[in-house]
Amino acid sequence: MGPAGVTARPGRFFGVYLLYCLNPRYRGRVYVGFTVNPARRVQQHNGGRKKGGAWRTSGRGPWEMVLVVHGFPSAVAALRFEWAWQHPHASRRLAHVGPRLRGETAFTFHLRVLAHMLRAPPWARLPLTLRWLRPDLRQDLCLPPPPHVPLAFGPPPPQAPAPRRRAGPFDDAEPEPDQGDPGACCSLCAQTIQDEEGPLCCPNPGCWLRAHVICLAEEFLREEPGQLLPLEGQCPSCEKSLLWGDLIWLCQMDTEKEVEDSELEEVSGLWWWAPYPAVCPGLPVTNFLASAGTLDRPAGDLILSVPTHLLPLFCATCRGSGTWS
């Protein structure tokens, strides 16, 4: 798979990275962490704890950020990925991944775990990008990433601002009554759109698709009836290919509350003690745990981000399929 992901995309950056130690005394050690700013984060690690680095990396530098996995829809999703990558032995999702082998370096082991994570649910359904920041240290993964996960090289591109929404019935300004508004109703079910978070809109110029989340999800999942979360699909209006993660990301941009980057990175490694269900007031979704076991083993359990108004429907679906606990 060739280089990809070089185009700036809207929204916040949430990434999980792998550090490699270049210090001859500790050479070969690795560290997995979460970041919203890779360049700044590696400087903090090399600056020690006084500069915001982690205690495990303090005084052991220099460190190089070798790769970063990004494209997570939220900080919660990225932090779950980070925890499972740090503790694969404790994750039910990675029970099939064997322990570190004799003679296997920490770097190679972490790449092996990463290869399985990108193929395991729920991460296999996310619009992620695997980006090598140090191509000279690149190694082929034992399992290739899913087709929708591009391989990229170099620093992440700057994040593009989210495009302004087209005027619609939910804006402060009243639309002209004689012009009509093609976005007043769902393009798929023709019912009035009353979602608090707003409709999903096609980002392609000239396309006026506006649809309920559930309507467009059902349209995208026609060929995958057993799945809950779409990966991608064809816009019913302009017939261009769309990634589901990009649509959700764009929909959240108008309502997402800004959180200080430093605060997000400080909770890395501590956040999983939060109670369940976890409601994030800064996002137009509810994050909750869909667990197949007990709450004392959160590693690898599926954190889902579901629009609040769809929670009753989702809970009914889970109970009907026997997956709700």
C-alpha cells in the first residue's frame, strides 16, 4: 500500500504513538502513549517530567517517535487503544496474541501487537491511519492493515478547519420562504430532521445530502447487515465514496467543546478509572461500555460513541441480539 493520508482533514487530532529509545544505556526500550500534538509530545518526553514528559521516559532520552496511529473519532477511543496496546495480555480483544517471545525485541513485539489490534474489533472498524514518522525504522507488520487503513509517512499534515455548514432550518437566520431548503428533510426517509446534533451532510461540493444518522448508517450497511458501525459507503446523492468516520467527525465539529491539549495528555494512563457509563459533556455523544464480562477488567472492552438521541434504539438492538450486559 502506498503513501496516503497526506491531505489535511478537519477535526481534532487524536493519536497513539510508539517511542523508541536511542540512549545506548537503554537502547531498544519503547513507550506507548497518547497525544494530540506529536511534535510537542516528543519534546516533552525528551525534556523530562519537569517539561511534561512521562516518568517512564524521564532521564532515559533521547527518544524518537517512530510511528503514530491517528484518526480516532474521540480522545476516549484513542485512550482505549493506548491502554490495550500497553497491556495486550489484559485485553480480551487480544487474547489470541501470544506473549513476547524469547529473543524478540520490545520494538518488534509492539509492532506485532499493533498488527493484530488493527485487525481486531472494534478498532478494525475505525477510519485510522498508520503513519511512520521514522521511515528508516519501518518494519513490515506481520499482518497487513485493513484496506481502509492507509499507510503514510512523515509528520501529520496540519488539521484543516471544518467547513461551515450550509444554511438550514436549524441556523439562527430564517431561510427565505420562497427559495426552499433542500436540507429541511432527510434525503433518504423524507422526514423532518430534528436531531439535536444536526444531520449528516456530504462534504463534496455541490452535494446537498442531509440525512439522519440512522438512515445513512442503514444505507451504508446494506451489504454488511450484521455490522453496527459502517466503514464507508457511497453517497446516495452524488454517488461518491465517503468514509463514515469523516462524516461523524464533520457532524461533531459544530458542537465539540474545546479541551486543553495538555489536560487531555495528562489523563493518559489514568483515565480508565472513570465510572461507566461515561458521559462526555463536551461531545454530542454518549460514551458507554459494552462489555462481555465484568467491569473490573475494562481492557479491550468496546467503548461506543452513540448520539444521545439514538441510545434507546441502540440499547434495544443490543438486548435483542444478546450482546447487552
